[in-house]
Amino acid sequence: MQSFSFRKSWRMVYVAMAAAFLLFGGSFALHAQSQQPDVVVFTNGDQLSGKFVRAVGDTVVFHSDILGDVNIGWNKIKELHTAQKVAVLEKGVKIKDRHLPADFPVGTASVQGQQISIQSTNANIAPIPLKNAQVVVDEATFNKQFNGHPGFFQGWNGGATAGATIVSATQNQYTFSGALNLVRVVPTVSWLDPRNRTTINYAQSYGKITQPSYRLADGTVVPSSFTKSSILHADAERDEYFSPRVYALGMVAFDHNYSQSLDLQQIYGGGLGWTPIKDAKQQLDLKATAQYERQTFFNVVPPAKAEINLIASTFGANYNRKLPAGMVFNQQLLYIPGWNNLHAYSVTETDTLSFPTYKNLSFTVGTVDSYLNDPPATLPPTKRNSFQFIMGLTYNIRSSY
């Protein structure tokens, strides 16, 4: 009995070792398979191993450990074989309500004869002509963008600009200006229709000229004096898309302009937006809102009111265009009428042009021209128009997701 029990115990050990070998061996094999490289064969017969990144339009991005990311035209590729699964977005195929069709092409890919074949275990997918494959991207990236939600600090793009002028002479003068412009579109890639967009803008300009006291020849002392300028603008907007070009929006905006005796203007509203122009080089957005607006003034001469409450609207246009050599032009026009006081309206135009300089830095020049039609009588009197010319260095913010 003891000998039988001993042999039986060893048999159990052998069985356990065999099971473990099969388990870990299978896992190792799957891991090794997942680590297999993607392969591209060029029309001249050369071959490159690495990782397929994406294909958008006629351009394929392929990563090689030696060469890094390489941009290749489809017309230069004879064959392409991926070990990883990819997703193909075809031209003319619309994805509605974030639901994919049952035969959506996902699987390992082979490209031959200007056609891409997808090997999928879920559906029988016919070969797709390359001219119809608008976007090809790895499955993990597609799922992340299609289903994912960036964290609060992810996916933001924009820039932070700062400029300064300091003069020390008979008068002392200094001026500081700064701006922060951020936008996040979800999904964060251009090859999927947007679900929402968030924008945050802040701009401030502050300057001061001081005149030290001095004594006249007759002994009279002229006291010191100073003149200052202070202009501030901040706004935030959230867009929720009904379709790729139509969206609902909610927004807030705050303005302060010392030169116009405007202590604070507050705007809270919502409305609709439309994107009539959108391509790789330019985008135009139009919007209209209904809003509550409150203006508070200082140095008001009675009986003028220091506070005005308005039911108003904002009609706006924002145009962005990419220019040669990496330059970017942006223009914004805003017309804000008050419906319960037709005399109370304002117009603002903002233009900026950025030139790339070094890595994430660029040089920005711009103008801000604002007209406020309803400032009350004040001492000293104020002009209705305010114009700024701004130059500064911009750090470009690119947050990945």
C-alpha cells in the first residue's frame, strides 16, 4: 500500500507539472505572437519591420526602432501585414450614436493589390479598396478614442502667451500682458466626429506710468502722479454636438476695462453653434446665444446708473487657418446687443498671428479692438473704443491622450 501511494503521488506531480508547462508555454506562445512585428514591403522590394501606427488618407505612418516614425504613401507600398488588430473607417460609412455596425472591419490586416483584407473572427469582411479606407488605426487606439473619456488634465491644446515692456526714464513705465487659450475636443483625433468641445480663454493687460514729484523754480512742489491701464477678459464654453457640425453650447464671460470705467461685465448664456467650414487647413464656427448680462461701472456721475442689467445675445464668428511655414491665424468677431436696452451693445474683434520659433515656442502678434456703446457719464470722461496691440512669446500646449 505504501509503495502504491508513493507511485500515485508522483503521478499527480507529473500531471501538475505537465499542466503548468502547457499553461505557461501557451501564455508564452501568445505573448510571443503578440510581439511579432508588422511588416511593410515597398514597391522596390525593400522590407521594413516595426509597428503600423495609422493610415490617414494616402499617408501611412509606420514606426521602426531604427528610423522612428516614417511617413509612406500607399503608392510606395506593395504589401503590408500586421500582427496587431486594426480598425478601418471607410469613406461614406457613418457611425451614429456611438454604435458600430456588426460588420465593422476589425482584425489583422493584409494589403496587396491596392486592397486591404481584414481577418476577423466575428464577421466575414470583403476586401476594401485602399481608396475607400479613409482611416486605418490600431484597435487599442480606436477603442480608446471611440469609447474613452479623457481625464480633466488630458487632451488640452492651446498656448500660454506672455509679454512685457519696462521703461525707466523721467517717467517710469511698465506694461505686462498675458493670455491662456485652451481647447479640448473629444474624441481628441480628427478622424472621428466630435462629441463635445470645451474652451477656456483668459487675457489680461496691465500698465502703469508714474511721474515722480518735482519742484518748480519758485519752490512749488508738484506731487507725484500715475496713470494706469487695466484690461481683463475671461470666458469658458462647453459645446455638445448633435451632428458633426451643429452643437448646443453654454458659456460664461467676464470683462474688466479700467479705461472705459467698466468695473465688471458678466455674461451667462446658452445657444446654438454651427461649423460651416471645416477641413485640414481651416475652420469657421458661427454661434448665437441668449444670455443674462450685468454691467457695473465706477466713477459714475449721478444720475447715471452704475449698474445695468440686460437680456442680451451674442452673435459670434471664430475663424482659424493654418498658413505655410507653421504659422496660424485666428480671428474672432463678437456682436453683443441688449434687447431690453437697444442702446447697450458692444462689438469686439480679436486677431492673432503666431510664428513658430523653437520647439514648442512661437512668437505671437495680435490686436484686440473693442467698442462699448453704453458707458455712463464718468469723471474723467471715457472713450467708447479700446484698442490693444500685443506682442509676446507663446508656449504651445499639446496634451496627449
